[in-house]
Amino acid sequence: MATIAERTAAAAATLERLGAGSISTDPALITKVSSDWSRMSPILQEKVPPGRYLADVVVRPNRPEDVPAVLEVAFEHDVPVTPRGAGTGNYGQATPFDGGILLDLRGLDAITVGDNGTVTAGAGARMTAIDRIARAAGRDIWIFPSTKSSTIGGFVGGGSAGTGTIEKGTTSDGYVVAATVAPMDGSGEMVTVRGEELTPYIHTYGVTGILVDVEIRTDPARDWTAVYAAFPSYASLVAVHRSLLDLPRLPRLASADEPALVPTLPAPVALDPHLHSLRVIAEASTVDELTDRIRGGGGEVVAVLTDYTETDRLSGMSYNHPVWFFQRSRPDRRYFHMETGGTPLWNDPDAVRAVYPGPVHLHLELFGHGPGAMVVADYRGEDAVLAGVPLLEELGVGVHSPHQWYVDRHVEIAIETARRTDPKGLLNPGKLTATPPVDTRVNIGVR
């Protein structure tokens, strides 16, 4: 039987004759797009370093109809297909473990705002462009990721939460109205999926079908303000952080860091490295109330920036970004982070820190039901990282590991769907299994 590389070459020749997208076998491009930002995890650095797993060819669809054409040809030749957006994912979801075709969806970037206020965008459209066009039409998209240069297909297919999550939840909570999906079943067709039928296509890394375009919800645009504050202690910071769920209008984002993480933040204003930092994207009408709470809680208002672009800058210092800034500032050390959630992050932070050998640092986020945090500590091997999971759970802290690439939401539904939409198991191989060899798929949930 022909090898995957040989079958891929035959499929690529057919696609070239059909004109179904741009095709490249350039080694440098293949190496680049066969990796993502899993470099943040020292565990994944060891398991999926750049260059270890490579696609055989890169195909970039230029029209929506190119996607089902590519999948039909790949199906006929038994060629694996791994979808990719901007490559900003952190868990190795876009790693082409079996070679084959790397489907670069960035050529599908059309964006339209509907009369009903929803936005429909090609899977490769950047969230920055979607937000810009939506704001020009007087609309706010519900949620966008901390890496705003991500694509909508990558965010819906591989992401979950971000700026807007406090009020709107995750990408599974009504964010998506509809999606055009191309199955890997040999049909060469696309289908429109709505409502509950969307479940197996959200946060499943393309294993059930390729997202061609996505329709997402918006709200009337609001005036957002970036507020920077500093606190002398973790307790004073937490007192204000937890109170933000009672603001008259919920903030779009509320991120906080302990002093060790503060000096590496690329803020537009000077941040005292000895103080705890709180950064909030607040609705303009609540800024006075917010600043009163900061000062009343013993904090200092460092800056209030009303330019919308400053809220984007602040968003870029949320979720796992402070971890990356911290890692980058200490190339002589290896740090890992664990994504966690639960009120012990507010109420008993010392117990959380004690799970791993010190020093341990906390980056806080605010969800609609309470706090989340990136727990940051020295890396002492995968076993040591995983040993902390049951200890965190004993404290009542939920865990989601950023150190594995397996589909971790609605797994049973995804498996059942894939039997129909990908009967040969060619879509993003290695990502969908009910029994991973090392199962760290614990979902903290932010709904």
C-alpha cells in the first residue's frame, strides 16, 4: 500500500488540477504551520517540539467551496487533514500527527454584518478584523480571545473563553448562531448547522468537520474603558476583584497578577513591581463606581484610559499571556502553568500555592460564577505537574490542563458525530479518544 506521503502527493496533484486552493510543499512553510503555541507548556515542548510532526503538503482554500473539494479528494486518497487557523492555540491541537494535508484556512476571511446584528465570517477571518467591522456597524461581538489575532474558526474550534466571558460565558453558551461545516465523508458537500446541533463542532479541534464559516452573536456597542489599579496585598486585591460581579454593568474583563508577574507585563503605564496589579475593561458608566471601590479597598487607581485600542492592549495581558511574558523574561528557568477555577483562589490562596513547591504565583481572571487562575510554578517534570491535580481538586479547585491535545468537551457526542462525519478517522488524527494514555482532561468550566 502507498505511504501517506505518496497518497498525499497524489491528492495534491488532483487538487492542483481542480484549482481547489493554493498548494505548497515548501519545507519552511510546512515546518512553520505544523506547530502552534504549545511551546508554552514544557511538557508539550518535550512531546510535540517544532519539526517532530510535519504535514506533507499545505493547502490553503481561497473560496468556501474549496474546502469540501479538498476533503472529497483527501477522502478518496485516504489522506489525513489537519485544520489550522493562525496557529495561536496552545495545546498542540493543530499538530499533524499523521502527516498528510495541513489545511490552512486563513484564505477564508470574508466578514459581513447581518441586518439582525449577527456577524458571519469565514473561518480564517481574524478576530481583530471581525471586531473592527462589528464596531464600525455599532456592534460588540460577545467574546474574543486574549490573542485577538486568532481566527474565528480557531477560536470556535479550539478556544473557549476570553474578553466578554464574565457576562457571556464561553463559545458553547449561545455565542455561535450557525456554522457552515464540511464533513469528511466523501460527499464533497457543506451543511449548515444550528442550535444544539452545533455542540459537536465547538471546541472539538475539527475532528467532526471543518468549520468553513461561523455566524456569531453581537450586542449594541458600548463604551469600554481600560482601568489599571494597584493594591498592597492579595487580600485587598481580592476584595475588589470579587466585588466586580456586583457592578451595575459587568466588566468585559478583570485580570490580576501578583507582584512577581507584574514587571513583565507590557502595559502602557508604569506598574509598581512591588504591588498587586488589577486591570479591568469596564463599561464607561461604571468607571466612577469602580474607582471608588478601588480606593475604598486600599488600592490606587493607576490609569483610566478611554481609547478603545487600550482595551485591546489590556486584553492582551489576560488569561495565559502573563505566563508567557513571565516565561520569556526568565529563559534560564522552566515554568509551567495550570488553569484552575474556584473560590479557594480567593479565600485560601496559600493552600493553592502549597500544592506545588514554591515559589508559586497566581494570575487571576474573573468568570461569571467566580475566579479562575493560572497557577505558575517551576517545572520539575510531567509527573510532578500531574501530581498536583488531585491536590487542587481536594481543595475544591477545578482544573483544566494545558498540557494535552485531546478533545476534552462533549467527547462522547464528538465520537458519535465523527462516526458519521469522518468515518475513516482522517480529520485531525490523534485528537479524539475516550481513553487518552495520560488523561488530564479535567474541565473547570466557566459557565
